[in-house]
Amino acid sequence: MKMMNEVICGDALEQLQLLDDNCIDITVTSPPYNKKRSTFGWLVQTNRYADYNDSLPEDKYQEWQLAIINELFRVTKPGGSLFYNHKLRWSHGELYHPVSWIAKSEWTFRQEIIWDRSIAANIRGWRFYQIDERIYWLYKPIDGHLVGKELESRHAKMSSIWKMKPVKRSPDHPAPFPLILAARAIYSMPKSSEQVVVADPFCGTGTTLVAAKLLGHNYFGVDVSEQYVELARNRITNSESELEDIKKEMSKHVVKDPYKARKKRGTVNWPFAPKSLDGSQEAVSENSVNKSNRDDKPIAKEDEQTSRPSSKR
């Protein structure tokens, strides 16, 4: 791949268009949110990017974002993923939801993850304080098979709600996401045991790229700001100083007795199993689990591959 392990200063869409098809494995990114700082209050106006105004007509912004994620689809290998961090926004009472343009893209929508930040950026009471952002896990199918590989239990147990406090504001960048957020997304993917290529076309100060390097992967980053690009390069050079955060995240991804092993042994402890005479929960055999799955469908089975063309249009 051209420009491997580099951070490029340039326009995200233009730089992606220079890449070959099917050269990226995983992307973790968070674009500017089109906060239109010229028309909103002091908090938005003081939360500024270097070299980018973050103020487009909403229709142009959504067209731009759709073009970006479709270009990411082209350069992503089949079986690869995009973790796209965005948020719900309101303007003059109107809701702008990222799904409105994601649904028009070429990607298969794998999951919506809630990033619980535990702190609100908006401090007015027009609605309940918004302490969440969204991470959309988008998937590029292999040969039209939409389900893809199953996550290991140690990764799946992280759940669809990621409780992580945002990084403290600094003069360097107004809104970096936590290093452990990028690390969790990358580390959980089925190919993470191999050396893969991780991209971020809005890399800012290089959080995704640092996570990729510390996890043993190659990276590719783009940002329009020369200031951020230089900060990202320096951060990557000194990335060992952030290794402990990566190790702490990896230490959470542990399951001593995964479901597949218990099912194979026939010792699955089923939450709704009948109680024995002494009040303890009975172990459920594999046949019982399979029968329960057929009759009551408490488990969503995703091991059957559904085939259809990967494009939703």
C-alpha cells in the first residue's frame, strides 16, 4: 500500500481517492460534526479546530460525509470494518441523525454502539442532557455474505454501551476521543491477531494511529491541519508513553470459560433454566439449548450466512 505508516496533510476525500481498492482493513474515525460555530453559543465558538471552520450548509455536509464513507468502502478490504463516531445534532428544533446518510452508503450496518461519555457538552435544558455519542460499526461483506465472522466472547462481552470519559480539553485539539476507544474497536476485530492496516482520514492528533501502532499494526492518517499532522507524528514517535492505557484495555478482554467451550461440554448455565429441588440452577445440555433456541428463540443465531449483493441500493 502507498503511504503506509504515514500521516498526510491534505483533504480527506482527495487523499482517499489516491488509494488503491481493498487496501485498508479497519478504519476508526470521527469527522467534524458541522457545529456551525458562527451561529451557536460560546461553548461551540470556543471549541474550535485548527484550519477548519466546521460550518457547511447541512445538505452539503451530509453529501460530503456520504462521499467520504463510500470512498472508505471502496478502499476497505472485504471483511473489513469502519467505526464511524458521530452524534445526534439539533438545529432550530430539527434533528440531524447520522443514520440519514449512513443508510444511503454502500456499507452493511453491523451495529450502533453507544459511547456513554458521562458528561454533557450542552448545558441548556431544551432537552435531557446529551451525554452520549454514537459509534456506527459498518461492515464490508465478503462475497455478499452480510453476517461476517463472529466476535470472540472476550471482545463481545464489551457490550454495545462503551462507558468512557472523554479526553480533557487541551490547547492541541478541541475534541479527541479516548485512546481506549480506538484500541477497543481495533483489538476486537477478527483479524486483529494479524498485522493489518488501520486508517483514520480525520486523524487529528493521531489517536487511532497511536492505538494501531501500539497494537502492532500499520496505519495511515490524514488531516487538513499541518499543526495536527505534526502533533500526530510526534505522538506516534513517542507512543510507548501511552502503552499502559492500551494494556489496561486489553486486560478487560478476558473470558476464562467462553460460551462455545461450555456448550461443547454440555454445561451451559441457561438464565431461564428450571431450578433443581435444592434451588440451584440446572446445567443445560447442548440438546436442550438447541431445542430452546428452536422453540423459544432466546438466542439470535447469526451463524447462517445470508447472501445477497453487498450494495443496499
